[in-house]
Amino acid sequence: MAMAQTRARRTQAERRTHTRRVLVEATLASLSELGYAGTTTLEVERRAGVSRGARLHHFPNKAALLIGAVDWLCEQLGERYLPAFAANPTRKNERQRVRAGLHELFAMFQHPHYVAVLELSVAARTDSELRDQLRTVAERSRLLALEAARKLFPALRPSDAERLVETIRVAFVGLRMQEGVTADKRHTELVLQVLEDAIVQRIKQID
């Protein structure tokens, strides 16, 4: 009997996780396609295929839904930092490792869902509540990136790791914003090359 109840609880937990996931994915898709103004709780519920009651159980209002979606996206991004820059047989030296990592990480920033972050960042300029919540999410994302940088490049001083993390983040955001106006692969590669050189140079100075 106890085993059957445990199984039922797991099934219920899995259902909750699934519902939350489809809601945040629907929110990110809506933000990407319709923008901040067009993303309503009703639109998200329709896309996710869930009832208003189910949505309210996880996210009581639009602000909570938006922040929950961006927070989830940042978590997904954070989980990719270590694999992106990890050493493997195809990366024969530090430069190849850094180059592959930057390209893999930027490919994630190019996912349509990341447009949601840009949409909310613009909206937060005139919305103090949204701005404060986004700052909290951004700080958590920054700490995840710093933790990964320290593990991947242990020789870097904390101040150097922070400079590199912030430089990469700002460069990637700038590139994504620019892509909304004009897509220039040559320019993107140029920026990635500059970042690669800066990271490798700093590592060599430490060695």
C-alpha cells in the first residue's frame, strides 16, 4: 500500500513538473513571437494547453509567469557552461577548447527563446517591479557562470574570471540585439575571435 502511494506521489510530482515546463516554454515562445505586450496569461494558457486554474497553481500572475520562464531559461543555460568549454579529444589545445566553447555558448544565445530575455529587458526599463525581479535572476545567472569559469579555468583570479564572464555576456547580448536589425556572420565571427584571443591571452599570462 505504501509503495503504491509513493508511486502515485511520484506521478503527481511528474505532472506538476511537466505542467510548469510547458507553461514556461509557452511563455518563452509567446515572448519570442508576440513580444512583451502580446504575451498574456490567456495566450500562454492556450499555447500550453492548460487551464487557468493549473496556471494559477504555478504562477499566480503574469509577472510571476514571465520571471519564472526567464529563470528556467537561465538554469538551462547554466547547465551548458561546463559541457561547452570542457576538454575532449577533438580539442587539442586551450585555444581550440575556448573557441569551441564560445561558439557553442553563442549558439544557445541564438535560440529563439533567448529573445524573451531581450524583450523583458527592454520592458523592464519602464517597469520597476519587473526590473527588480530581472536583476535577481540575472545575478543568479552571473553566479552560475562565475562558478563554471572557476572550475574550467582554476588558474584565473576571481577578478579575471568576473571580467571575462561579464565581457562575454555583454558581447553576446549586443550581438543578439544587432541580429534583430541586421544579421552579419562575419561581424559575429570577428567578435567571437576577439573574445577568444582575450581569454587565451589571459590564461597564458597566468601560466
